[in-house]
Amino acid sequence: MNIHIGNLSSEVNEEDLKKIFSMYGNVIGVKIIRDRYTGISKGFGFIELSGLTEAKTAISKLNAKELKGKSIVVNEARSKNSNGPGGRNQRNFKSYSNEYSGRW
């Protein structure tokens, strides 16, 4: 299961997250999202644990836990193509394209 970790301190690295989450299950992968040009952490990352039960336990135990001076936010990661904040709502996109399709 993929887990989203938010409100990360810039001092936190992948090894720190792996060490903490490995107490709850087998860590498959860890990724802190960084600025493309500066390499500075954007304050969030993802971790994947092998088991669903272990991941849910890690989420409940580590959410709001302090890590290097900041209270982290831990929850289940959403898929990239969900229509949540920041995503493109296809219904609105289609109505926009239909409205202007005859103009050009």
C-alpha cells in the first residue's frame, strides 16, 4: 500500500522515513519529493509498505507524530488520476471544449 507523508521537515531524508516505517512492516520503497532545480524537499513524500494491515497500522500510529521538529501528516496516498484538488475535472473540461468548439 502506498502512503503519503506530509509536513516533513527539510532535515528528514529517505533513510529516516525507512527506519520509522520499518517498525510496522516491510518497506518496499521511499521517495521524498524534491524541487527539480534546487534539490530541496517540498515537504512531502511517499512510502510503500508490502502489507495492507501493516500500512494501516503505520498510518494510525504515525499520523501527527513529531519528526525532527514537525508534526507529520500520514495517510493513504491517492492515485494520480483522481479528480481531487489539483486534478483536472474531466466533466468541466469537456463542457469547456464543447462550448468553444465551433469558434475556431
